[in-house]
Amino acid sequence: MKIARIDTFQADGGYRVCSYLKLTTDDGLVGWSEYYDGLSGAELTPLIHGFARIAVGMDPRATGMLSESLLATTRLAPGGLSHQAIAAIENACLDVHAKSLGIPVYRLFGGPFRDKVPAYWTHCGSFRVRHAAFYERLGYEPVRSLQDFTRIGREAVAAGFKALKTNAVFFEPGGPVMMNAGFRIQPGFLDRAISDGQIEAIVDQLHAFREGVGRDFGLMLDVGFSQRTEGFIRLARRLEPLNLFWLELDTRDAEALALIRNSARTPIASLESLHGLSEYRPFIAGRTVDVAIVDPIWNGVWQSVRIAALADAFETHIAPHNPVGELATLMSAHLCAAVPNVRIMELRYDEAPWTREFLTHPVRLEDGCVCVPDRPGWGSDIDEEALRAHPPAPN
């Protein structure tokens, strides 16, 4: 079996573009993966087609050799978008390999450890601020005050979730604004400094959520790269009375992250922006986090299983970073089924409703958990007709 061609498809995802890779073999088998294009403003798709020219003719069932071979071509400029492009090809190879054997992907790694994965509603409430016009078009009530976070918290409980993650939102004279996570050119992009007043506003926001979800519900806060070390420490210490499930933050400095973790009792989750074992090794060996976040779309599921094994050797849980859509959720679910040390998985719950039509077998939720499908491959294919019915909106 050889890879005959690799194609990419895109469709309207509401406030974003949904992107998919289709891998076809010389005997007609098809594998799919989802990838995230345009996160940094640079396009990933041309890189995918560049690496595809190398991958055509390779055996997709030798997924590890294919992945490592493509990554070896990037040794002069490793990680980043190149790694993400290769991961998209790797993930489609896993789908083809499992389909060729008639088994789910997790069985390629000896799983399953579980058939349901606890999930949290990510960017809960905060994305209804960041993408306010989109959500209001869908009929959701706008976020205008702290009481709206209480209302959305009750919505999360009613949907069956046991945990949610939000981002800091500040109510300014012109309306609510989601805090800059430190990787987009917006106010505060380079300052990366938080005031005491902003910290108190975050505390008020989390108290509003707590009023809606109750005492035993898991609350998480994601602040990305928004601060330098001292700002993260001040925030983590101030959040201690809230008993968060975790505070999620990002830094490229392993020593700084260890200092943050050791300076406060608030659990720390991080590392979603890393690529490959070599980048994860100093952070995991340095015991810098309570939960290591691994992105199976950016790393590839095969590579992510290896990272999870490294974390397990250091008694550390992992949680998948899952910033996109339904197929990516299934891919994350297979990672979670394949490894023992999973804490919880991320889920975008209030995505554009028509994106569910893109999958032949959409994600199934039960009591706040993602059900891991036992069909071959990821457990779903992409409906190309549905993609064509929702072309990306023009820029």
C-alpha cells in the first residue's frame, strides 16, 4: 500500500475556517484528519502540500517511520508550522492504517483504556464575547454583565458537563473584551502585564461562574502567554481560594514554569504550544506542571502517545488541546483511549451547528463525556458534499 495523493478541503466554521486533509492510497483506501489553519495568521495548507510531495509513494501503515522521516527533513528549522503540517499527514495515515485492519485507531496503540472520556466545555462564555456577532446570529443571549456568566454556568450544568474553562473578560466602557492571550496583535500584546484591578475582575468573573455551576464543578482559567513570570505568580496566588481545577498558562521557559508551579497551590496546566518529545522533555522531567497539555493535531496522535508515555513515567497526567472541530474531537478521544494517564479532554461545545454535518458519524456526548467510537479508523469520515454546501466565507 502506498500513498497516491493528498488533498485538502476547507469549509465555513462560523467564526473560523474548518480544514481537513484527505489521504488516498493506491488501492483506494481513504484516511482523514483535521488541522487548524491560520491560527498565527500564516497558512498551514501550502506547507502540507509541500510535505505531501515527499509523502506520496510512502506506505501509510509505517506511520512512525513516515512521521519521523518527514520531521527529519525539518532539522534545520524544527517544530512550529512544519511540525503541524506533518502531523496532519501522520493523523490521516493512522486513519488509513486502522481502516485497513478494520479496527479503531486506539487499538494500534494497545487500547482502549476507556470508552468514554470526561470533557470540559472550553472557552465557555469568553468566546461569546470574542465572537459576539456570530453567537448573537445563532440566537444566544449576549454577555453584558457578570450575571451572564452565572447564566452560562447553569447552561453548562444543564448540558451535563462537570467542568468548564473560560478566559478572562474585562467589562470596559465600550463593552466586554476578552483578555489578549499574548499571541495576537491587540492592546496588551507586548506589555504582558496584569494590574491588581484586572486580577480582581478575574476573581469576580470566576465567582460568577461558581454561582452558576455549584461548589463541586471544575472551574479552569486559561490566560495563555498573556503574562510574564511575576504576573502569573501573582494571579495563581490570588486564585488559591477559588480551588480551581487548573490555571492554564503558557511560557517557553521551563525554569520559569517550575517557579510558578512551586509558588502557589493553584494547579498548573501548560505545554500545549510544544512540539515533539525533545521540546516536552525538559518541562516534564523538570516537573513543571500538574497537567501536561498535548495537542494531537499539532503533534500527531502517534507522536502524542509517545509524549503521554514520557509524562506517565514522571507521574504526570495529560490532557489534549482540542481547539477545533468534530473530527479533531474524535482524534483527541482516540488519544485518550490509547493512554492511561488522561485527566480530561477539551471540547468546543457551542461551535457552528452545521459543522456536525461534515462528519458521517458526529461526536456523541453522554453525561459530559465524549464517547469513543469503536468503528474503524477515527470512527467517521468527512462528507465532502456537506463541505461544498458550506464554502468558506470570503476574507
